[in-house]
Amino acid sequence: MTKARASLISVDATPYYHCVSRCVRRSFLCGYDERAQQSYEHRRGWIEKRLLALANAFCIDVCAYAIMSNHYHVVLHINIEKANSLKQTEIVERWLSFHQGPALIQRLIMGDKLSDAEIERCNEITEMWRERLSSISWFMRLLNQYISLEANREDKCTGHFWEGRFKSQALLDEKALAAAMAYVDLNPVRAAIAETPATSEYTSVKARITSLKKAQATPPNLFPFVGNPREDMPDGLPFRLMDYLELVVWTGRQSREDKRGYIDSQEPEILNRLGFDSAEWLDTYMHAEKGCMIGTESSIKVALPLLGRKRLSGFRIPAS
């Protein structure tokens, strides 16, 4: 039975979500379709470009992404503080970068003299847009609609391109966030279409590694790493970038088919900070897509009423 989106996404429970969209009708998002004898590799560029453009306009930060042959993964952060701080002109500019505004808003932009009733209506519209700019549902809608239209135009057909709705999974604590991001970034390695994270095309981890080589801390429109939690924490992911990259590379080595059951003695230091041992981390990583929420049992218990749910569900990570 389909669950209401309100029971799956609530910024009060967590600002972090792992989302997945999959194609229908044997459609290919990218890659080479042996059945159709046609390459759709260029569609990777469509979705990456659209994803990062939306991140630039929305108050939704992209933490990690991976674009596969018939689906894609993305880890998103709802930046409610940014949304609440936007001025009316900023809201209008951001929303109209992807939409045609009503005539009344166009008059507001032009500086026309408006009546009190018209000003009130403009305020109502822009406050609605403020909410949408921090909505994962609207973010994913604009991403998937665009790709669907472009793919259908290219395929010269109509109808659904994506499965009904995107899947969303609440990431309730740091452990869940780290596991989901690593799971997403290592998708091409697990699928054996890339040897290493650095050669994984159209993934956030490759984008971050490429930026490092150019002496840039963060690729444009990706949520930055700002270090371990502390007082006066800046806006960003609560890990050190080099620690996370070390963790991803190490995890990729452990999950290779020819390395099954092998644990490298040189464990990344970040595992200790997160309270994982090697086996617990690898088990969590391999099950990171399971359930509609992931976190320690205490995190799940806290989140349940915030998500309007009663039953203790989701993938439970061992506590420290």
C-alpha cells in the first residue's frame, strides 16, 4: 500500500533523505540498451545538469548522487534555514528560473503600483513558493518531469517514463547519513561498471575527487563537507572530506566480489568516530537502501511520532 508522503518526509524528523527513481517499460536512463541496439549514455548528462541546476535554485542541497542505467540515487538535505531567510525578490527569482510566473507577479517584478489586495495576493503566492523551494517532492517532480519529457521526445513516444513515485528513505542520524552516501557513491563499483570511485562517471564522489585535483574544496552546487560536529558548526555535511573519501575507497575494496569476507586491517578512522566496527559498517552499508528509514533504534523511536507513524520500522543500525 502506498504511504502518504507526509509519513515519509518531515524536516522535524531529519533534514536528510535518500531518494531513488527507476524507469518503467524497460526504459534506459543512460548506458547501452542491447535490446534496442542504441546508446543512451548522453542522458546521464541531462540528469546531472538538471539535478545541480535545481540545487542552485531550491533550498535543497545535494549530498551525494549516482546515475545508473535505469535508475538514479540522490541523498538530499532540506535547508529550511536558507528557505526561511530568503527575501521575497530571491524567492521570485529562484522559482521563476524554472516556471512562468502569473501576470500579477510579473507586474510586481516590473515595479507596477499594486493595490493592497494585490500585494497581499503576491505575498501569499511567494510564501507558497518559499515552501515549495524546500520541498523534496517539488524538487523531484521538476527533475523527473524534465527527464521524462526529454526522453519521450527522443523516443518519439508518450506515457510514463518513471515508476509511480520516487522512493524516499529518512536518514535519521550521522551513521545513517554516512552509510547512505557511501552506498550511493559506490553504486557503479558494486555494479562492476567502474573499477574505483575516481572512475565512476556521473557520481558525486568523482565530482568531489575531480574538484580536489583542481584545488577546489567543493564542486559547484554540492553540499560541502565542513568537518566533525562542534559548536558554531557551519552549514554542511558533518564529516571531514578526506575521512569520507578514505571510507568510500576502503568500503569499495571490501565489497568487491574477489574480496568477499576480507577485512583490511587499516580501517578508516571515521569508523571509530561513528561508533562502527568493520562488520557493523559493512552490514549497514550493504543494507542502506532497506526500509523507509534508517538509523539507530533510539533515532527511529524519536522520529516515529514526527513522521506520524506508530510502528518501529526501518533498518536499525547498532548503537555505539
